Amino acid sequence: LLVSKDLGKHLLEVEDLLQKHGLLEADISAQTERVQALNAAALKFSELEGYQPCDPQIICNRVNHVQTCLEELEELAAKRRKELEDSRQLWTFFQEMEEAEAWIREKEKILAAKTCGRDLSSVVTLTNKHKTMLGELGNRRALLHQTMKKGEKILAKKHLGSVGIQEKMREVCLRWKKLEEVTGLHQQRLEDALNFFQFSAETDDLVAWLQDTYRIVSSDDFGHDDYSTQALLRKHRAVVEEVEKHRASVLSLRKQLALLAPDHRQGVDVQIRVVEVEQLYGEVAEVAVLRTQWLQDALAVYRMFSEVHACEVWVDEKEQWLEKMEVPEELDEVEVVQHRFESLDQEMNSVMGRILDVNQVVQQLVDGGHPSSDEVRSCQDHLNSRWNRVVELVEDKKVQLSSVLKIQNFLLEC
């Protein structure tokens, strides 16, 4: 049993042989105690004095022979155990290498069948799965490294069955290297796809924002009075600020496109998409500028109407007063009226300044091609005619007052 050359042809068989050898070693250990007891008893016969049933030398020789046989048996058992353990180490190495190869084949099939997704969500999911696989790859790499060290130790011992170890190690190393290359390429493809779909998603978000903003800045609501137009203008200025903030995002699209993988950036659709975004942004910015001018013009019109209304209220009041006023003939009353006209002159100077401002605003609106130019011009003409009427009435009343004063002064001198 101990000189058998059967060291097993696979790991399970070696484990079975080691188990049987363990039983044999236990049996040898038990017999060792028995042999030692028998030898001790036998040696007592060689030490007897007087009558000796057997030659002491024969007894000693017999004891030594049995002890030598036992020691040889123990040596054979130790040698057999070492050979079996070496065989187990060898077959353990081959089994671990086979498991590594099977794992590599499995991952190669998975990588060969993997796609890079069709949208951002699927790419993110695949990327997370790939990260999990990279963790498995790291763990398997550490195990393979340990197995390689076992193979190097077996080679160092120059085991009889270690002929195919070097070839197996080289073969698995090549497959592992190829797997890492394929894994790296797939990771790069996933990163390229992720960058592309992120770029596409950001572009879509930008287009949606520009379309919404275009609807806002192209609105034909310019308010119905001074207050509402001012509110719209404040909101519009906030929109214009947002449009300006998005300018950098639009300008960076081509830089982002240049950073994409060639397969993605050279696509006609994505290049057209970038051009469309740039054109849409240009339209939004242009219409935003126009709406700013339109709102400012509307505000100017409403303010002009408000100013015209205030001036006309004053004109109505003074026109009615002048038309009803009768120039007194008494000197004291004339002087009172004259003082009133002095105050009126100051008011008229103030109102004239406001009317001149109205005329200036009207001219700017007309020159700028405002759509309400005719209405504004009509309002201006009406105000100016009313103003001229008041001026004529004032001048007429002043002439009358002057005549009365001259008569009263003549009478006083007389």
C-alpha cells in the first residue's frame, strides 16, 4: 500500500487516497505501540541470568529487525503522505486554473453579447452592472494571482506531474490578458455611449428650454397700461438674463461634440442638431431684443398717454376758466387778475416743458416705426391744438387786461 505509485488522476481521487492513507497511518501508529511493547518484553529475556531459553543475541537481532522494519514502514508512510500532498497541491492548482478558465469563458460570452444601450437610462444601468463586474474581476484577479504562486512553488519543487503547469499558466495568462483588454474596450464603449447620451439629453433639455422661451419672448402681450407694461418689462428682463446665461451652454456645444467618440460626433444627425440649437438660440436672442424694444415703446406710449391726459386736464381747466373769465373794469380787480396771470405764466412754462417732452417722445416713436404711430401722432396733434387754443386765449385776455390798465392809468393821470 505504501509503495503504490497511484497518486490520483484528479483532485477528488487524491482526496480519497489521502483519506485512506490517514487510516493506514492510524493503523501504523497503533501497531507501533504494540511493537514497542513486544520489543520491550522480548528484551527482558535477553537479560535473564542463569537459564536462558534463547540466545540473547538472537533476541536482540530479532528486536532490532522488527524495529528497523517499523521505522522503514514509518518512512514509507511519511514519503507516501508527502507525495499525496504534492499530488493534491498539483491537482488543486489545475482545478483552480480550470475554474479560472471557466469564469473567463463565461465573462467573454457576456461581454461579446453586451450592447451599449439605446438611451441614457439603459447606458447608466449597463454602466452600473459593468462596475459590478469590474469588482468581480478584481477579486478573481487576486485569486488567480494566488493560484499562479502555487504553480510557481510546484515548479520549484520539480514535481513529476508538473510538466503541463508552465503551459497552463501561460495559456490562462493570455486569456486573462485578452479578457482585461475586452473589458477595457467595453468600458470605453460604455463611457463613449454615456457621454453621447448625456450630450443628447442636455441638448434636448436646451432645445426644450429655448422653445419655451421663444414662445414667451414672441408674445404679443404688451400690457394695457403703464403698470401692467412695467410688470411685463421686469419679467422680460429676467428672461433676457436667462437667455444670456444660456449663451455659454450653446457656445460650448461644439466643444462638447468634439470630445465625443468619432462614431458619435461624426453622425449627421448630431451635427444637424447642434446647428439647429445654435440657430434657435439666435432667433430667441433676436426676438428677445425686439420684445425689449416693443415693451419699452409700449411703456413710452402709455406714459405719453398718461402725460397727455394730465396736460389735457390742465388745459380743460384753464380753457374753461379763460372762456368764462370777464376782464374787470376796476383797477383793484384788474390787478388781482393780473397776479393770477403771472401765476398762470409759471404753470404754462411748466406744462409747456411737459408738452415738449411729449412731442419728443412722439417723434422718437414715429421715427422708430412704432405700430401705433398714427394714433400717437393724432394724440400729439390734438394736445398741441388744445395748447395753442389756451395760448391764444391767454394772449387775448392779456391784451384785454393791458387795454383796461391803460384806460385806468389814463383816468388816474387825468
